[in-house]
Amino acid sequence: MITREHVLQTALSIAAIQEDDGGVPWPEGHVDAWNHVECLMAMSVAGLEDEVERGYAWLEAHQREDGSWPMKLVAGEAVERGGETNHAAYVAVGVWHDLLVTGDLDNARRRWDMVKKALDYVVDLQTPRGEVVWERDALGRPSGYALLTGCSSIHQGLRSGVLLADRLDDPQPHWELAADRLANTLQNTPEAFADKSRFSMDWYYPVLGGAVRGDLALDLLDKEWDTFVVPGLGIRCVSDQPWVTGAETCELVLALDAVGDRERAERLFADMQHLRHEDGSYWTGWQFANLKHFPHERSGYTAAAVILAADALSGFTQGAGLFRDIPVSGQSHPFQYDKRA
């Protein structure tokens, strides 16, 4: 099992790639709000307060008037100007997590206006059926479709926002209503989402994001287990390629932990440790037919997912239950999502 010392070493590998303005980039050099927040959450677990503060300052500096962030920024400049809804929603998860870890209400209050603008941007792009379209483009036009993975993450963002609102005594009942409607759509209306079923994320994210729990969640995870899980290595990113990825594996670990399946969670977490580099960073993935790391990079977001999974399994911080403790709405029907059936 990963120790606190391992977590700190891995968090320092994230801090090492943080840019001067506070952004945490992909290996390709761009920053997006979702992966940036994930990295801030990981550094918060390790107690890197200054780096986390700089990261939230980056978010505040780049949030637009409508509450969104540009899809991609390089050196602080937008290179893709559309605004993804799941990027905006995840900021609420980050701020809620930081409050759980640090107990610092003052920080949460300072970031509250940013969260409110972000989640109102998200709710404004919810359809009458309940799904949230994936973006508003650079010209301000809403997308014509929604993504299952993105909406599952948005569900967690809305629930986190509601919890944060209650702690700050500023209730936002429209977020709770939006989360309930979104959960119902995720549980019962597979046709609401574009078909991305070859990606493992579309398999486990309804559980990870809290929309599906209990026996329904266990059934869902069992359904595609053999499709995506490669014993001893981790899980495939996509069903049709001999390629396991660390971030997806650790997200599945978090989903398993959230539904009480500790045995499989711990086994998978141990399996993916072959991706750990001696400096504490993590290779993004492993191509097990060619026996090569692919892509040939060590990514901050992979390291971040490892730290969050380690915290969930070992309880290093008060944020360890972040994914486990998402409030759940009613599940009136069996979960039917299977585009390949």
C-alpha cells in the first residue's frame, strides 16, 4: 500500500510541473480546469498549501463572466475557447474537497462566488430531459449532445456544490433539483447520451460520480469487468486496444471503494503500481502488446488520481470519503445503460 511518504513524493512530482502562474498542465503543455482541479485536490491531500492556493488563484484569474473556463489554455492564453460543463462543475468538487481536508472555511468563502458562477453556468445548459450538454462553443452556442462521463462528473459537482452551500449558509436549491434530474437521466435514459461505450470511463463513471449506487452499481461494474480489466496491470482506456491507463484504473478504484468493494479496489490499486516512476510520478499508460509505456509521458493527472485513490483506501485525510459520501437520489429503475446491447 502507498504510504504518506509516497503520497508526498507523488504530490511533489505534480508541484514540479506547476507553471509560474499556478496552472497545472497536461504533458502537451495546455491547462484545462478539470485536470487542473484534480491536481490541486491531490496536492491538498499532501499538504502542499502554497501550491494549492496558487492553483485556485489561477482558476479565479481565468474564469469568464459566464462562469466557464476556456477549454484549453497555453501560457495563460485560450487556444480553444469553448467552455465544457464538466470542467466548470468540477471546481465545486475541488473547493468542497479542500474544505474537507483543511477545514478552512475562510478559503471556501473566498472561492464561493467562483463556484456559484460555475455551477449556474452548468445548470443553464441542462436540457428539459435532464442531461447537461457538454459545452457552449466559442460563439456561445450550446452543444447538441451530452456525454455520459461528463454528466456523471457534473452530478458530483452539483452534489458537492449543494453540500458547500449548506456549510456556507447560502442554500442553492436549484442545484439540488438539477442534480436529482440529472441522476434520474443517468439512471434511466441511456439514449440521452452520445455513444462512447468503447471508453472505460463510460462504464464506471455513473458509479464514481454518485448517480448509481448500491446493488445497481455493483451489477453495473460486474457487467463490463471482463471487457476492461486486465489482471495484474489495471484497466483498459478503450475496450479494443491493448492499453491500460493509470488514471482510469485509479478512478475505478475510487468507484469500487465508494460501493464497499474494498477487495477489488485494493487489488487494482496494487496492480497499477507498475506505472510508478522512481521519482514518484506515474506513467500515463502501458501498451501491453508492445510492452512500452504509451504515450511516453508521465502526467500530473495520473499522479493526482493515484493520490486520491490512496487517500480513499488509507484514510490519510478528512477528504478520503469524497467519492464515497456523495448524496444519492432515489433509484427507481434498474440501470439500463448499455449501448452495445
